[in-house]
Amino acid sequence: MITTSRRPTRPIRTFCKDLSHTFPKTIRINRGKSSLSDLAEKAMELGAEKLLIIDRWKGGPGKMELFELEGGKLKPLPPLI
């Protein structure tokens, strides 16, 4: 599941849409004012195992946070380079 930060800019929304078309079986949702716990509930409803949040930096996509859903809670996954 892919979503954005709370107040995404147009480039971030476009980037999320492109990512959702790139990865198979990916669901993109609009975050709105949802908290992380709300996102965890939504991920459980949709049957998602992982959640990717695209955050902004200076108006564009700047940070990706990857979470794994474990027992109804989001566990941050460390970045792998």
C-alpha cells in the first residue's frame, strides 16, 4: 500500500501514482488527515502487508518510509542500501 504525507504537493501525488503503476498488486490511497494507526487499520482491511509513505522535502518527494504490518501495528523497516 502506498500513501503520501499529510499535505502532499502535486509532484508527490504524481510520484505516488507512478509508483503504484510500477509495482504489481499495489494499492494507492489518499491519506488526508489519517494518523498512522488509521493507516494500519486501512492496511489490515485491504490485506496489505507493507505500507510505504512518501514524505516531502522542499516541495518534492524527499523521504520514503517503509512499514510492515505486525499484529495491527506498523513496525518501521530500516532502509536498505
